[in-house]
Amino acid sequence: MPERLSTSSSVVRFVRDCAQGLLDIVYPPRCLGCGGRAESPQLPLCPACLQSLERAPEMGMAARLDRLPVGKGVFDGALALWVFDKEGTLQAVQHALKYQNRPRYGVPLGRLMGDAFLERYPTPDGVVPVPLHRTRRLERGYNQSAALAEGVAEALNCPDRPDLLARPHPTRSQTGLSRGERWRNVRDSFLADPAAAGGRWLLVDDVLTTGSTAVAAGQTLADAGAEGLHLMTLGLARQ
Ligand SMILES: [Zn+2]
């Protein structure tokens, strides 16, 4: 039975990919930045718009994490690929990736993240996406961070380990909560697998805003005995 299930799901995937391939020929994908011809069906940006994205300063990421009362020392290093501006090109890409059912954009973007990570840090034992709570994942059909992590793992040539971190509890609304309560609210939503112990992991997320979600996920892996932790995100929100 499980075999038949996986066969039928790979048939569905094949048919969907073929349909998508035909659509890409009939309606070539447009650059989300300028509307021109995109680099490839997988990456919805033209070479000029891709070049124009502003690289995020490494210090900016560290400063953002240090601002959190609990953020210091969780990660051995943290990087974001690009600065994320409201209404900017990267937001259009992230929006398509997150809400318009375009998980295929995640893998090539993740590869670019992986290349940038390797310029600075050694290869980890595996890549761990920040998980979505099940309800949210079912609504959206996929986890955008998992799509990015897949590309990062490809670029680093190391295992993709979405199994190491789960989000069994939904994060309640943060509205009206004190700083401490907000932290506990996010902190308690994650659960690490015991297999995380002893490994050097690279945590991957889409956009870092305050950093509390990434730090909570990282702290959960650290508490489970992770030996080393780095963080890589696609964007760092400008503040
Ligand atoms: Zn463009």
C-alpha cells in the first residue's frame, strides 16, 4: 500500500511538472522585479534585477540577533543573503514563494544561499529548515523554508534534515503579550529530535525580522545537544 501510494504521488508530480513545463512555454515566466524575461522558469528574476538585490551586511544580522535578550551566543555564525525591503523585488519573490504556491522558486534561491554560506563557513553536518506548524503547512501545501533548505543542502552537498525539528504547537497570537511572554510563546512551539544531539547544523529560514523565531528554533536544537549551529536566511528585513 505505501508503495502504491508513493507511485501514485510520483505520477501526480510527473503530470504536474509536465503541465508546468507546457505552461512555461506558452507563458514564459516574467521577472518579478521589472516584468522582463526571467533568468529561468525556476528563478523569477532577470539577470539585472538579480544583480540589483542588495547583499545583507553580516554585521547587520549579528546586531539584529544580539538585540534579542536571548539571542546572543545561540549561533556560531549567522548570514542573510539579501536585504529585504517592503515593496521591494525580494518581497515580490518571497511573496510568490510563500503565498502563490511556487515552491519551485525555493530550490534555486536556496542554492544561491548555500554558495554564499560556503564563502564564509565550513560545510555543516546537515541543513534544518525552520518548520511550519502542521495547520499552516496544510493551508499552504508546503513549507517555503523547507524548499530553500533543499537548495542550500544541494549547494553544500550535505544532507537536508527537516526531520530534526518539528513545530507541534501553533504559535498563539503575539498581540498583547509582554516581551518575555512573546519569547516563551515562540520558544515552546518547537520540538527537536534526539538525533540532533552532537551534530553541527545549519538552520534555514526565509526572512529574518526580529529573529525571535529563528533564535527559538536554534535554542531548541542547542537544548537537544547540537554541537554547532549556524543560521542562514534569504532576507534580512530592513528596519
Ligand atoms: Zn527584472
